[in-house]
Amino acid sequence: MSRSGADVHEVERIAANTDPVVRNLQITHCYHRLSRALADRTGGGANWCTFAVWASKQVGQTIRQEDLAHAVERLLKSSPEVAAGVGLVARGLRRAVARKDVDRAHELVRQAVVTTARLDDVSAASARGNLKVFEEIAREFARFLAEYEDDERWIAQFCDALRPGEPPEGQRYLRQAFARYHRAMRTTDPKRRAELLLLANIEVGLHEQTRLQPEIAAALEAPVVDPRDLERRLFDLLLPGNRVVRWLRLVWLTVVGRRTAVRIASEHLADQVRVLVRRAVTEHLMTLALPGGELLDLSEDLPATFPPLLAELADPDLLALLKVVDPTADSVLGTAARDWADLPDRMHYIADMFRCHALREDLLDPPFTAAQVEALTNGRRPDGPL
């Protein structure tokens, strides 16, 4: 591994990959290389890329739709409102469905819901966000590490190349963050270094999350179940046979008045399902897997404490920023995010997570095995759990 972790050309090559699944895996691995390279120069503390490794790995599950469809099905099965709606649809079709299929009606209706819940749109929004952040921020980390000089004039020139102004278009927070990273690489005081890294991490995080706001909102709003699509899918699943046979059965349903009943039931079911699917997507997006099998539920307060070096803070710039993003100073109480689409709500959790896990060494562990790295580097989806 090069001392810079990855160069700008490699970041650009990965960003140009049109396969969202493989690209995400390459992004995650590239973040790991950048994280290790910067940690080697700052005494081993976590930097923004360190957390980006595990966030990108988690996003990969959403992009691949791993467990998301199962989460939707689980909520559908456990909801009495949806069960009632499924029952109405099944009763509306009962005379058109062969007796041997009646018992499967509930399962088929749930299958129809999953296939019309626009989970592909959730995946696409997540992939866009993953790429958007990487091609901007990882590029600057690669440039910072490759061109680094232990000189105040150099860091001033580096930051001048970043856009002034506020995010999402301005890069003021990135300019400030890289100046902090530069100072952290030069200081020998462990506490001073830890506070500089934490401040830089939060500044990059605030820029990142502001930039991601449209994609996060799109992912949460994507699962809109159209009752007409649901009705068509239900007829496809529950009325077997070729197109002529299905048409005849639909005519019969219309004549006896049951098609209208199915349509009304489908509209009612779509309303119920829309709420549950959004809940499933929200739960999926508000989960973060860390090394060692630890799973953070972002809707609950952080189950961690601040490390001794960061228990009491002294840096005035850090304290000033925390007053903006952390309404519960020096406490993890109240960090639970109520609405992941709400930027201040997200940043409260993220800032305290950065602080709690700032000195956690296993966050620097590789996210993939050597065999998986070889496969993804060659543009293939690796075998095994990802």
C-alpha cells in the first residue's frame, strides 16, 4: 500500500465505474486505504475516512438490497392492519382463485407488495449518495495525502484550492478540516491531536451530511406503493393462466362486481403498506454495523462513553462547533435520531459517535478479506458475506 493510501487517479477511476454494487465495494476499500494512511501520520486516531469505511459498507447492503425485502416482509407479517387489508383483497378474489391457491393468497399479496414498493429507488438513491460523497471528499483526502508537505504555506495553498462558502456548494468546512488534519499530523500532544482530529471529523461530517440531504430524503421517500401497480401485480400473481384466460377472469370479476372490491381493498392496503415500507427503509438506513459484530441502532442513544482524552474538551473551535451540532453537551443522552431525514438530528448522533469512537483501534481493521479485495479490485463481486 502506498504511503498516500490511494491517489487521485484511482479515486476518479473508481468513481467512473458504472456498476453500483462493485463501485460501492471499491469505494469502501479505498476509504480504508485512505483511513490507514492518514492514521499512520496522526498516531492511529480515527479520521473521517475511518468512519466512512463502515458507513459505506452499510450503504452497500442497501444498494444490494440485502435484508431490505426481508425487513419489509417481516413488518407486513406482523402488522394487524396489513393483515386485514390482505384479507380484504383475498376475499375479493376468492371466487376467481382456485381453492388450492386460497391458502397462499396472503403470501402472494405480500410478494406483490414487495415487488411494487420501489425498493430499487431506495437502492439507486443510496448509490448516488455513496458516489457523490466519494468523488468529492475522497479525492481531496487522496490529494492531501499524496501532496502533503510539513509547511504552513503548503496547507494554505491546498485549502485555497477548495471552494469558499457554505455547503452544499461551498467547501468551507473542508478547508477548515484539512487545516486541522495538517496540525494534527504535526503536534506531539496526544490530547491536542485527539481534539483536532475530532473537530476535523465533525467538520467533514457536516459538509458530507449537508451534501447528502437530497439523497437521504429520496431514499426515505422512495417507497411509494402505487395502488394501481399493486392491483395489476395482484392480478398477475393470483389469476394464473395465459393472457386470454386472465382477461376472461378479469371480465368475470368485473361482471360480478368483485373487481371494484379488489381495487378498493388494494387502495386501502397500499396506504397501510406505504407507512410500513418507509418504516422498514428507515430502520435499514438507521443501522450501522461496526467491527466485531457490533450493530448501532441510530434511533437509540449511543451505547458508549467518551474516551478519557475527549471526556473534557478545551479547543475553543471544537467547543463552538459542538454548540451548533450537539444540543446535549458532554452527554450521549438524547443522541437517538428521531428522523434520519432531519440534518440537525443526524448531526447530533454523528458528532457524538465520532467522539465516542475516536480512539477505537478496530475501526482501522480492513472491511474485506484479502480474497474479496482481489476480486473487487479486478471488478468482480466477491464471494462471501460483504
